[in-house]
Amino acid sequence: MLFNIKPKDNIKDLFGREKEILLLKRCVTEPLTVIYGIRRTGKTSLLKSVLNSLEIPYIIIDIRELFNESGTIRENEISLKILHELKKDIGISQKLRFLISDILSKINGIEINHLKIDIDASKNIN
């Protein structure tokens, strides 16, 4: 659907993005990949389309939703959002859910640029 304003999720619907598609396909195995650019240029469409073409399970978390009135993110909000997204029926197998739950139980927290995220291992994603 070329003229639909919602993000595309099929690589066939992207036009003129071959270079970005190849680059992103190489980058998805990296620990951190950042896609940035001005609004409404197709960043989400690129991401969803490439991930779907690779047929790997994924979740997308838009952290803009997590900012509070003072412009900060409460420390537990990202971990809660991750758990919420994992609970959705998005095609992640039960075996993968157990694996992710096991991995999360071993992580106490993450710190990125002074933003500390505490992972609450007591929350079950199964």
C-alpha cells in the first residue's frame, strides 16, 4: 500500500531504500543499532519491513511514550514496557519466552548515558 500513512511492514512496499535495507540487514545482529532521522521519513517502515523479511521475532518499543511531564523516564518504565510487549501475542514461541524470561532474570539493570533501567525479575512474561 503505497499511499497508506501507517508504517509499512513488507519490504516490497519500500521504494528507493535498497542501500538502507542492506545496511540494516547487516546491522541487526549487532548489540545496538540506532535508526535516526527527521520525522515521517520511513524509519519505522524500514525497521519493520527488514525485521519481517528476516523472519525473526522482535518487539519495537517507542520510548517517546514513556517520558513523563518533566521530560524524564522513570527507571522501571522501560522494563515494564518490555515485559508488556513480550506478553502480547506477536508470534514469539513459548520456548523463546522462557529463554527471554531466563535472560531477564539474570540482568539487574542497564545503564545508558546516565539512564538506569532496573529489571524486575519477579515479573513473569510467560
